Amino acid sequence: MDIRLVVFDLDGTLIGAEQSFTELKESLKSELLSLGIPEGVVGDLTPMYESIRRIAAETGRNFEELYEIMVNLETRRIENSFLFEGAREVLDMLKRRGVALAIMTRSSRRATLRALELHDLGRYFSMVSTRDDVSPEELKPNSGQLERIVAHFGVDPAKVLVVGDHGYDVLPAAQIGALSVLVTSHTSGRMSFDVPVEPNFEVPTLVELKPLLENILSTFVVVPAYNEERTIGGVLDNLLRYFRKEEILVVNDGSRDGTLGIARSKGVHVLTHLVNRGLGGALGTGLAYAVRKNGRLVLTFDADGQHLISDALRVMKPVAEGRADFAVGSRLKGDTSEMPFVKRLGNTILDAITSLFAGKYVSDSQSGLRCFNRGCASKIRITCDRYAVSSEIIIEASKHGCRIVEVPIKAVYTEYSMKKGTNVLEGLKIALNLLFDKLR
């Protein structure tokens, strides 16, 4: 993927501390009560910075005086902090790959700089944004703080990845269209309240973050295309928001229209079959190419415009995280409101037939949106040239013990895409091909 900037949260993501945020809040509460501020005014201090601003406004006390108490407690806490396992390995890997790095934290600048100095982290980051550097209205979970960082680097938000341990890190990423990774098992340093939000990717710790990043930074997208001049340009534009040109492979399957010229104009890699070999031939060429290029993940994406890029990221998720070897985007488990009844019926019949040969039921065996890891992709042997390849891939993956999962996606159909894919006649051919193959 075309990740050019990774923005890390600090406390709870890269470092932890012996004193929890709950304990820090208790210390701050004691200090405020000792100043004679009523307990009812102090409240539960969630979140702390906003609570200090509220208390100053309600009591007429000097904000800077109250804020200094909080900063002193934060900085003292950092003295007993520690670097999470895997943090330096992740940062070194990203630096080697030339990815820009930044810090986005709700901590004070004093505590942040002390943490970076204490753990020798400052040399990794080109920009450090703390709560003292932005207005309260910009501070995460609001998007302003992240927008400032992205503007500083001049990067398209779609090429930014935010790594944090809390919903407050994921929310601003979603608001500006950046990607996000949530580190779920770092309890030391995590804020003492939860915000339910769905990140693009999840890992338990930074140890698992490194292979996740290596996976998404080495993902190839295979786009089989036959006479798709009406849609191929838009499809490639959507993919180029998130993927590098050299990661996108269009297999021009003997097209007789302008498909080849449009694909080449986008700067992506194009392989051309001199004659039309069918979907199976195109996918076989694409998978083989991605494996030869040492792609860690291989995503297949139809050229007729029926897939959403957001769904592609969801299909990547379980494979990138290492929870599956092969993921299939299932239109039948997602929003089927745009899927015609005939398509649903045909797919259901083909799913049942496929499951007989695969020994595993997949609810949308004919889906063109798939993600493989390198190990699974290298085991797939495609012999079917035409649409039977979709069933064959399920059978091959199951036969070789690939862990298969389904991810709900939206069925998107236009008048144009309705003419593509399998129909009743094609379904009968697929069933017969599978039967003859099994009897051989």
C-alpha cells in the first residue's frame, strides 16, 4: 500500500508507565481537592485536560495554575515509563522503508519531550504534535491536530496511517480519510475510558504490528480486465488512492477496445494476453506475477466497477492481521439490496456445488473480491480458463489447508456490470466443469 506517513500516539502505544491513568487522575483529584475545589466540581476528571478547563471556568481559578499541576504529575509519571516490546523494531523498519513518522499525543509538550529523550525516540520523528501545540478544539479526538500534521508533510490523507491504542486515535483518522491501526492489548498508559470505534486494522501489541505493516506495505492488486474501457479508468483511480502504481497489475485479457491504453495511461503495471483466455487465465497470470514479485498479500479486484475500495480494505484485514490465509468478500453476507434475485439464486446454487468439492461452504464463492497471503496464493493451481475459476480457487484453497474466512461486502450493480459475470448458462458450465474435473 502507498503509506507515506505513519502517525503514532505515544502514551499507551509506544510507551507505558507504572502509574495508570486511573491512578494519575486520583493524584490530580487529590491536588485539586487540597486547593479547596469542591468534589462535585472536580467530578471524575474524564477526560483530564478538558476537565481542568471546565473547572477553571466554573470556579474562576487561573487555568495556568491548575494546568501546571496536571503537567507536573504527567511529567513525574513519565520518569517511570518503559518502551513497549517491538516499538523500536517497528520504527526502524519504517525508517528503512523511507516512511515519514510523526507523534500525535494528548500529553503535554514537557512530558512528551521527556519521554522521547528518556527512551531515545526523538530521532525517529520529523514532527511531534502535543496538546500544547493546538487549540482545544483541534486536539484529538477532533481532527484538527491530525490535519495539521498531514498538511505539514503535504501528504494525501489516504496515504496516512494512524497507530494508537484508543478510539481517540481512530476517530480523527476516520474523519479525514486516513487509515488506522488499533493496538488492543496495551493496558499500561491507555486512557481510563473506552470509545467504541472500528479501525481499519487491529493488533494485540507492537510485536504483531511489524508483520502487519510489512504485509500491507507489500500488497499486490490483480485486476483482470477484458473490454473494460468504460470502467477501468475509474477503478484504477480508486485503487491508486491507497496502492502504489507498481503494486497494481492489470491483466489485459485480449481486450479489443481501449482498455490497454487507459490502463497504461494510469502508470500501473500491465500484462497483456494476445488472445482472450478468460477470467481463469487472467487470474492465473496475475497471481503468478504477484508471487514472483514476493508480494506478501494479493488482492483481486474486478475491473467493472462493482467493488468498493472500502470493502477491499475490509477483505484485506483478516489476512493482513494474520488471522486468515484467504479472505472472500461475501455479497450475500453484506448489503444485497442491489443484487438481483437471479444473481442471488445462481450464486446460492453454485455455492452449494462448490462446497461439495471443496468440503467447505462459502456463501459467495463467485465473488471477485479476494485476498490471499503469499503462502496460500503460491499453492493455488488454476486450470479453469473461464468463470469456473472462482469455484476452483475455493476448492484449491481448501484442499491445501488455507484458513478461509468471509467478509461481508456490499453488492454494487450497474446496468453495465449486470451484463458481466456469471449467468444461468455460465453457471451450468461451471457445474459441469467442476464435475468433469472431479471425475478425472
